[in-house]
Amino acid sequence: MPQDNELTFDEALEEEEEQLGPLITNRKIYTKQADAEVDGLYRKHQRNKLIVQPDFQRHFIWDGKKASRLIESAILDIPIPSIYLAEEQDGREYVIDGQQRLISFFSFIDGKFPDGKEFRLTGLKVLQELNTRSFKELDQHMQDKILYYKSRVITFTSESDEQLKFEVFERLNTGSVSLNNQELRNCIYHGPYIDLLRELSKEEDFRYLLGLHDPEKRMGDIELVARFAAFYHVTYLKYKPPMKDFIDNDIRMYRHLSDKDARALRSAFKTAISTIKSIFDKSAFKRYLRGDGDDHNGKWLARQFNKGLYDILMYTFAKTPKNRVYNHLDAIRESLLDLMTHDDSFINAIDKSTGSSEMVLTRFKIWEEHFEHLIGSTKEPRCFSSKLKEEIYRADPSCMICEQRIQTIDDAALDHIHQYWMGGKTIPENARLTHRYCNWSRSKSNRVEIIHVPEKTETRVHSRTLFLGNDRYPCKYAWEILFNTAEWLIQRNLLKAHDFPIQFPGSKRYLVNNNPLHANGKEFFAPKPLSNGLYIEVHAGTEQLLNNTYRLLEKFGVSRDRLSIEEDMKNAAS
Ligand SMILES: [Zn+2]
């Protein structure tokens, strides 16, 4: 049974329509046909000469009713579709089509299903009197009917062309439970490489990241390892759609891989999942959606596995030694969250048609560029650390644009106000917290640098002068405009010591109070003591600071026209 937190492997996510080329006719396929008794097949299976599916116990997906009706058909001597086998070099036969039917027969004879549950007939419509009976409880005649029931068996002999077999199997594969790509690969290319892929799919950390408890029934987990291996071996630069062929080619190429190649792949895979677990933990390979105009809060798509993200993260971290990323784990996580909420080309390249060349190339290129930038610099990156973000968030989780509460820290973006004021100094007064949505919707018209502060902004220094009535105040920082305005009001005896708290409509926060505490008891993030003993909260974005300044003036009956600001921009380098 699927667990609550289990991922869905959405087939719809699977790449664009795949086209099969025409069968090439100069290659040959050899078959033999026979009618085989269930008993004979059963014995062959017992002797390990007929392989239903490696790991087949876990891949039986029929329910009891369906299996029971097959037994009923046998007793009634109704024909069933042909069973297809492939004879291999090792002298064994592998089932290509007919797994579910054969497992049903074998399980009934054994008295139990592969999962250990008892097999008693159920849901029969014609032979109703047999419901609840097990094989042993049937009379001899009925048992014989089943054991000597014949089915047509078509066997592809071992000298057949492999590639061609694969194509033929694909076309055959139209039964009620068709084999998917990975199940087919498993049949045809079984050997050390498939064994390695299966081994890696069982890695504890890998299963943890995928949220899988048991092997995935349809081998989606093994296919993901194969997909990683293909990108790892071939690189995304040489990717050619469809994805299915890209993976097939890799498996064919490495079918008999050397121990050295196996070691390299195993080590790369383990490095990747270990790093990814450190950075993303349970949110690995999941999409983060920013909020929208109605609800500014963003959210994780916690149940949906994103193959595009999987491709780029596995690739990058398989090829980068862990010690190179060790100092940047938080920044890498922030950077990917930022891409998933701000970069529309990137979003497009992980959301839609993830198997097309253009989308593959786009998502790898954008990600690699960001990633290289993050870990490439030898200097301490000049960015707001996650620690600072956490501090600000803990002190006050309000969005500085819409003033509503930001529900989770992952949804909080740290916005730099550098280009307006300060030459990008990374100090709390220069940072504001916003919803990712709010930040994005603003940045559409006025692109704000979110994490990286370009080096050159350091050379720019702004100074500003605040004119209020006949007074002038030089202001180095944005908050000084608000602060000096409050002081100006105090000096004119307008803002008095008993004028607290001051709170504007629509804001949950106090602007002024007699102690540096907001209405909810939280401390002011950037309190400045005023000369009349009150405190003013100056932690806000520039626009909001100006807005509060005007509102404060108007609250005390002073027209906003009496205030003006002169900006002066100097180049510190010159
Ligand atoms: Zn907001």
C-alpha cells in the first residue's frame, strides 16, 4: 500500500510523445512456438530455469479477484493470450509478457501470493461455489484442469538481435498490465549493470529522499537511477531526446561494465545523494511554488517528484566533491529556492516537457551558472546569510511589502535595499524580509538584486539631505529620514511623551511606543530611542520608511509638502 508521504511518479510528467523508428528489417529475430502446460512452466520455474521477473515478488500488481478469474478461465478451458519468453545466453528463459498470469497460476498452486497472503478464490461469477476455496481444497479433477491447462508460449531464441527484440517486445506489450520502459530494460538487459542500478536504488538515503519505504512497484526508482547514470556518463550537453532512448543507449553501452566503471558510478551516486540530503533533506527534488496575488504565501509541492530538479541536482553534486560545497550549503538551498520562484525560464524548464533538448539544456545551464557563481568565488560571498534571514524572521516575520505574516521561513526572501542607499552593506538595517511572491511581483518592474550584491555597487555612496520647514538634516541612512522627522515633531512640541503607541491602519506593528515592543509583545527589530523617551521602529524598506514619515507628519497636522529630500550620488572611487 502506498504510504501517506509516498511520492507519486506521475507518468504525465514523462517527456513528450516518443516516436518509435521503423523496424529495421535486415536484423533477424527467431522464435519458436508451443503450447505449454501450467504444470510444466511451474516446474521450470521451481528449477530456476524460467525467470518471471527478477524481484518479481515485489512487482505483482493483480488483485485477488483478477487472479481468481484467471484460474476460473483455466477450469472452464477458456484460452488466454500468448505468453512471451526470451531465451538467454545463460540457458534460462525470461518472461517478457505474461508475468501477472504466470504469477497468478504459480501462487494458486503454492497456496499463497508473493506477499505471503493466502490465495483463496474470490469474486468468481460462473463457478460461484468455488469461492473461498484454495488449490488444495479443490477436488483432483479441478486441480488437474488447472495443472494441465495449456497456454500458447512464444519464445525468442538467444540468437535474436537484442535491439530488435526490445522493439518487438515494446509492440507486443499491450496486455492489461503492460511492462513499462524500465521493466522491459530489466528483462532485456539483465546483467551486472541492471544489478548495479537496482543496488543503488536500494540505498537508504536515496529511498529517504524519495520518501519510498518499499521498492517502487513499477521500477520507477530503478529508472531514476538509470536516468541519473545516463546524464552522468554522457553529460547533458550531448543529450538527445527522447529520454527513453537516452537511457536505453546508456544501459546498452554499459551493460557489461567494468568494476572500475561500477565503482566510479557508485561513488558518484552516493556523493550526490549524501550532499543533496545535507542541503535539502525531505524537500529534495520538490518544487517550491511562490504565492500569488490572492495568497502571498508560497508552498512546497511536497508530494510531487520533479524530474527536472532531480536531473540537475544529481548531476551537479555527483561531479562536485562534498568539501567544495560544504561551506555553501545554505546559500545553495537559498539559490535554488530563488530560481524556483523568480526565474521564469528556469521554472519553465523544470515544469514542462522536461525531456525536450531545449528544456534540458536550459535548466542545466541556468543552474550550473548559479552554482558555479556560488561556490566558485574564493572570497566570502557578499550575501545575506541564512542566519541573518532567520534572525530577522524570528524577530518579526512580517512581509515588508504587504505587511502580512510570512508563514514559513522558506517563503521569506531577503531583499537588499542597497541600490537605493548604501552601497550594499550587509547589515540588518539594510535588509528587509518579504514574501517571495511580493518580492517577485515588485522585481518584475524594478529588478532587485536578492542574494548577490555586485562588487561594483560598493563604490557608490549616496548622501541625502532632508529638508523640513526651515531645517535640514543630512541623512546617511534611509531610517534617519523617519527618525529626524520624529525628532523635528518633538522639537515643535507636536509629538509628546504620552503619544504612544502610534500605529497606522493596516499595519500590525507599532511605529512608536514607550518601550521597544510591538502590539504582539515582540521586540522592535531596529529600535531607536527618541529624545522624549519614546522608541521608534525604523526597520522597514525605503518606500515604507518614506510612507511612514509622511503619515507621521500628517498625523500631527503637518502637510507632507513641507518635507523634501535632495539626493546626491557620489562615486567614492573618483
Ligand atoms: Zn508580502
